[in-house]
Amino acid sequence: MISQIRPAIALLAMMILLTGVAYPLAMTAVGQALFPHQANASLITRDGVVIGSEYIGQTFEQPEYFHGRPSAVDYDAASSGGTNLAPTNRDLVDAVGERARMIAAETGSRRVPIDLVTSSASGLDPHISPESAYLQIARIAKARGLSAQDLRRMVDGHIETPLFGIFGAPAVNVLKLNLALDERAPIETDATGSMDGASAER
């Protein structure tokens, strides 16, 4: 009986070493060698301080910043998720309607992009559509003392095209765009180097 079990035990041990040790170590080495930035969470730093990741959104509420999408989890990566509410759910309908009214009142536009009033499935989406960024230019121009033309060029320069030109849609990374804003027209920061007025989950 032992002779019959021994091959199974040997195979189990070999597979544990192969898939549980060798393969993860090999993939980690490849990732660190070829894609070190992506393998280390695509972190964004400013003055040597980590302020976020390219792939996890943050909440910006002050008028001098571009605002991202609503988040059902306050951009907390540990509790990623959406509202899980049906499209006909009254709470969802009311929340989306209220957001749309607030943005319309602020911008004077009756055409509000859907991504500014709905959260993503993960609650962590760091991007907005170019249309959503353009809609906020007037507010930011007034708050920052910049021209709308300069801001539009800045937005255009931060549009990320679809992968291979076909997968996804054009998008703007809100954190990267706001960092560019601070470089173009700096505002005060606190002692930790984080953006003043930006309520962010880090």
C-alpha cells in the first residue's frame, strides 16, 4: 500500500514546490525585472512621498481640483465594491438624480456625463471621461486663475487612449491631472505633502 501512496505523495510535493514556490518566485522576478513600476502597485510619488496609485481613485472635493466618480466605498481598496443596487432601485435613482442636479446647477449644463453621477463596479475607478473633465474646466479656471484654453490643453494632454485602439474608451486619470494642475498653478500643501483640500483614501 505504501508503494502505491508514495508516487502520489511525491507528485503532491513536486506540484507544491512548482506551483507554490518556483512559479510565484519566477513571476515575481520577471515582474520586478521587466515591469518594476507596475509590479509595485504603480505608485505615484511627489517630493519622495507616496500619494497614491495610478489605479486607485481618490476623492477630490475642493473647487480647484477635477472631481472623480462617486464611490460606494469611499475609494477604500480594502472594501472594493459597488452599490449593488438595481437600476430601478429608488435609492439609486434619487442619488443619481441629486448628483446630476448639483452638477447641472454648478456648470449650467443639462448634459451631465454618466460617469460623474454613477459609481464604478469596483468603487475604485481612478478615471473619468474627457467629457467629464471638460465640464469642470470653468469651475477650475475660476478657482485657479487659469484660462479655460490652458486647462483644455492640459486635459487633452492627459487623455489615455484605448488599449490597442479598440479596448475601452478614452479616459483621464484624475490624480495625474490634479498633480499636473498643482505643478502648473501650485496651492498650499500640508506638512505631509498631501494635497490641501483633497479628501483622499490612501
